Amino acid sequence: MTRFAATAAPLDTKWGASVTTNQVLPGVWHVTTADHGGYVLSDERQAAVPEALRRDDPFYEEDVDWALVLLAFAAEFRRLPTAGIGLQVENARRSVRAWHPDRYAAFTGEEVPQTESHVLRRRAAYQAVIGEYASTSASGDWADWVPTGMVGVVFRRVASVDALGFARYAGNPIYGLVTKDRYADRSDVETFDSLGATQVESTAPITKEIAVL
């Protein structure tokens, strides 16, 4: 088994200056900052992370990427005298499977069905509408540009989709009005056409009557 060297606590991170630091394994620091936190790895540890799980930088944030560290060094984490550590490692495995299905498949050799990963479903949904205008935000008829009984929706053209299933947009937004009932029945990914939107010029105040382009 590889023996890793203990390292000095990281004083600065991509999330800001360290507030608390705890070296949970040699070269593996759990860090908090004023705004965020996660795991920070030494150069030696970062190089030892399996390629399928390794980030480009040694900062593994606390919301999602923390699980990559626990899965990469699962055997060592399981030996820690920490209550519930076995459950934490298992939760990390499940988290990587859900949030990083491609990494999980590459690391374990187990393909993740699309039906079992919201990331894969969302990614497929956005890939299907690349080039179309997808909804990005909405305002109710409390907004001064939205007529009574309608929802004002901002749409942007989908240019590409990242590995986590988040769309990247290009160009200027367009604006549309959608009935409240149709908007309430929306799916996770909707477009101008799928919502049956009526285009309006902008979000400038109107007289509560639909101004159709």
C-alpha cells in the first residue's frame, strides 16, 4: 500500500482563505472557508486519484465533488475510527453514480442507465434541443411586462451541454408569454416551441395586453 506524506495545511483555496482545516488522511485536507469548502489534496494525493475520478485541480468542493475523494481512497477512509464512516463512503459511491455517471462508469466498469441518473436524463433532454431556445427564467403576472393569466418566460439558444447536463447558451435572449396552466405543466427542459409561447419584444412594461411580434 502506498504511504502518503502528511502535508502542511492549505492556507488558501479556490474558495478563499481557509477558516478551518483538518487533515483526515495524509495529504487529504477537509477545509472550510467563509463561503464554501471541501477537500484539498496534496500534489502526491492528486496524482494518486484514479484518472476517471481526478479533477484538473486539487479542489473537490463540498456539494458534489467531495464524493470523488472518498471513492478514490475508499479503503483508507473505511479504516478511519470515525462513527458512520462506512455509510459515508457508500453515500459517496451513490453520489458519484448519480452526479458523475460517466466518471462512475469509467471507474467501476458499471454503466449507469439513463433512467437512474437525473444528470443523464437532463443531459439528453438538452442535447435534443441544441440550437433551439430553451426557457431559462420566468416571471408571473405580478411583473409589469406580463399580462394577467400569463407567465413571462426568458429563452436562450442552447449551444452545448456539459457533462453534468447543464446547458451552455449563446446569443441574446428572446421573450415569450405562456399560459399559466401550460407553464405549470412544464417538464425540466422546455423550449419556446414546446411551451407554445407567444413572442414579445422585451420585458419593458406593457398595458397588460399581449403585444405580439
